[in-house]
Amino acid sequence: MSAFVGIATVPGRMNFSIGRESASTVSAMALLKNPKHERFAQLVVRGDLSATSAYIKCGYSKNGAEGAACKLQRIAKVGARIAELHEAGAAKLALSREEFQADLLKRFRELPPESPVTAKYGEMLARSMGWNEPDKMEMNGQQVVTVVIGGNEMR
């Protein structure tokens, strides 16, 4: 699921960007010494390739690639690097409910009221705050319910 792309720039540091966000520099475990191992870890974390396809894309042979890719993932340093890259991507993607709602509210207020996009932001904001769900009442036994529609009372 992670849309993680890594580009090595300075030893011990990793520039990465997720989705449409700009690249940011994050302290990282030292890059793997073997560039094929580093590329394999990054391709696996990116998530759009299987480990076997990532292994082949790194320049390894197609013969026995499935088993070799599995073995490569089990190498301690490669496995640790994959875990680290997953954590870095997950931390970057983490967005609290409050941050999400604050961003929606900001965008909602910035748009002109007549815009159809404004209504969509309002709907998303209401849904995220639980305002779109009706209040639920438990009713036990026989009860009289009065419904008022447009000022007319009905029983």
C-alpha cells in the first residue's frame, strides 16, 4: 500500500517523498553497502512489485528468483532496512483525525459557498465528525411518537 520512493543522496541519510508531497530528509540507518540490496529494499517497500519482481529488477537472474528473493529478505540487514523504510513511510503518512478535520475545515472556509466543491468538503467534514449519523434511541415497550413535518403534527 505504501507509495514510498527512496533516493540515496548522502551516506546515512535518505530523501524520500510519498504521494504528491515534496521530498524531505530523514535520519536513516546507514544505507546498505550492497547497492542491489538497497534497491531491493526500496522496491519491496514501494509496494507495487512482488519481492520476486523487485529481485529481478535489481539485476539478479530470473532463474530461482522467487527463492532467492525470499532468502534476501531474511538477511538481517536487508530485513532491518525494509522494516526501517516501512516505518519511515508509515510515519510520514500518519495523519491524526484532528489534523485531517482542521485541513478540511480550512479548505471549506476558503472556498466560495456556491462552489460544488465546498459542499463536498462540508460533507466530508460532517462525515469525519460523525454528524451524518442519526442519533440512535432504544425504545422498549409501547411508546407514542410524535412527528412534526412543516408545522403539522401527526400521530
